[in-house]
Amino acid sequence: MDSESKQSTEELRTHPEHPGEAPTVTSQDISALIGRVVQRDRAAFATLYHATAPKLLGTVLRILRDRAWADDVIQDAYIKVWQKADQFDAAKASPIAWMASIARNSAIDELRKHPARRGAGDEDLDQLPSAQPTAQAQLEDQQAVNSLNSCIDQLDKDRQDMVRLAYLNGWSRDELAAHFDQPVNTVKTWLHRALKQLKRCLAP
Amino acid sequence: MTDQNDLDTLAAEFVLGTLPTKERADVASRRANDPELDALILAWEDRLVPMMEDVAPVQPGPDLLARIEQRLDELESTGSSAAEPPHLATVTVLRNRIRRWQLSTAVASVAALVLVAVLAFQPAQQPQSFVAVFQHDDQQPAFMLTVDLESRQMNVRPVTAEPPTQGKSYQLWIKADELGPDPRSVGVLTNNMTIDESALRQYDPELLREATFGISVEPEGGSPTGKPTGPAIHGYLYPTEARDSGQSL
């Protein structure tokens, strides 16, 4: 790529610092990109990265609260995406759920291994409850978002917070127990009930 | 509580992330050989993933993708030859094709060669749907063009491209050997970045399959000369060989 070619495309106005904000990458696109990655298509891999990395980095960063650490986890996550793309089965999982699970699982495994490395987290509680919907591009299906939010809203307030702190911030049972001032076994029981209630509420 | 119930709760807490470390590791290794557990985990991932709506995207640093790609290079070079990329040849053909367009048009000096990511929609039941991605540079997808070869319906969507500046328009071009040496206009994108979805109906699917597409910046309303006059980026509908490899989504 020479400098002339770069220069000549400058007129195509973009906002590369916010590529996630164009509401245009659909779940189907992500599936297609993963399909190309199975074919060892590096360009498709780069496109997949640009379409999904901001969301996944946001997710991992919220759990680890350390940028360098989160970058490392994202790197590992995309290596796994490359290596495991052929295991993705669109009949069993949405592509977003599949990629998110790879990133979240890596982040939570890391956090459990090195809990002391996590930065200060006073903001975790401030981030709850859910932020207002934004104009940002959504990889999530809006209907599913609404359904889940409405089901979470039906939980007791403490349990709403527990579910969100666990899923979004990576809090362990022990951390939840300390914060909510309950025995760990009670927290476990509450979580189980909350999850069962969510499943019932979401059942078609 | 039944066993099934226990297993589902285990899967749910695994996905939530709250299982104690040892149990979590057990579930992670067990799911590989336990399709029932694996299916329950996938179902919970689907149930809970909408919570990510809450997460504000964070733009990765500019070097992270390069780091990842470098790591992939290392892994691939140490990997077995079985990891040979099956479509390397096709990508090379694609690049040559774009160079040919550049050389064969008078606008070669301004029409930049930009890396083009090309991929095919290949859901098992709909092999006639294709997509081209127009990339600004090695990194940013600018537009996506999807074409259903059967109905010849198409759709252009901006990804990172913003509406053109005042007095400019984006114009979509098609280039194919059968159409002669010059790109032919498909149409001018509206200010809302849309285009007539049936604008490709005059071309037969075989031609579309082999064609290269370009999007250029032109004076408002389109090129006054009938040829691209502004900087262009190129995309190419991925050919169908991929279907023969037995891969499907």
C-alpha cells in the first residue's frame, strides 16, 4: 500500500475511531464473516474484528478494569475465534453469543486466576441498572434485549443487581456475598432461583 | 430437583460466571464430551447475551489487530501444512483482477488499490447470495454490498463510510470483461446511502459472479463523464468455489 493510494481514499469520509457506530453489521453478516474465517480468509477476519472488537473489548474491560490486561485477553480471544471458527454452528448459537462467550470466558478465567490484578471497581455499582439505550450500533437483537431486560426487571432488586454484576462485571459468588452481606450459600441459592425465574420468564 | 435441572443450573451458572474456579474448570472440560451439557450452555449464552447491550463499546488501540495477526502468522508458520489456506489463490486472483482494472482505466492514477475483503454468504440453503466488502485500507470496511444472484436484488450498506460531503455523491460501478474495458455505472447512492435494489437485474448471474465492483466519490448526482473520476474502492463478489469445499455455515 503506497502513500498515494492512502491519500486518494481520504475523500471517503469515515469515522474509523467509531466503526461500531454504523448500525449496519447484522448478525447474518457476522455469520458470513465467520464462514469466511473458516476458509482461512484473513481479510474477512480483519473485517470481523472491526465489526466486533469494540463491543468485546468493552465487555472484557468492564470485567478486568485494566486496559493492557483486556488487550491481552482480546488478543487470545480472536486467536481462538480464528482457530475455532469451524466449530461455530449457526443452528445452535447466535454468532454474537458465540464470540462473546469466547471473550467473556477468557476474561473470567483470567480474573479468577489473578483476582488482585483487577483495578479498583467503585464504578461497578454506578453502572447499574442498565444504561439507557444508545444510538450505537447493536450487535444484539433488540427484541431479545427488551425481553431479557423485562424479565430481569421482574426479579427482586438485589437479585437483578447480582445477575448483572456477575454477568457484566465478573463478580464471583464470594464478592457478591461480601457486598450483599449474605452467606455464600445464600447467594448461590438466590442466583439459582434468579436464573430459573429468568428461564421461565423467557420461555416462549 | 432432577438431574436435568441440576445440569441446567450448572450450565446457567457457568455462563453467568459465578461457579467456583474448580467447578468452572470441570464444566469447561466436561462440555467437550457431553453434548447435553454443551447444548444447555449454548442456550444460556443465547439467553444472557442481550445483557451486553449494556456494555459501551471501547475502540481497540490501532496496534491490537496487527498484534493478533502477527500471532496468527507465528502460529500458522509453525503449524502443519494441513493449515494451508485453501483460498489463497483466489485472493491473489482477486488482487490481480483489481490491478487489471486500475491499469485498464484512465483513472488509474486516482483509483486506489485498497485491500478488499471478500466473502460469500453461504448459508447452506442459499448459495446464490453473495457479499462484497469495500475496505478503505487494510482495516476499515467502508461499505458492504450484498447481491442475491437468483433474484438479482442488491443492497449497499455503509459500514464506516459517512454520507459524502456537500456537493459529492457516491457512485457504484461494475466492471466485467464482457462489459468492455471501462467500469459501467450501476447507480448513484442517495444521500441516505441507498441504491435502487434492482439496478443489477440487467446482468446475468454468471457475469455478476465474475464482476468487480467499485464505489467512487463523484460530483453530486454522479460522474459527468460516465467513468469514475474520483477515488474508488473496490469489492468483488466471492466466487462459488467455496461451496465445493464442503464448508457451510
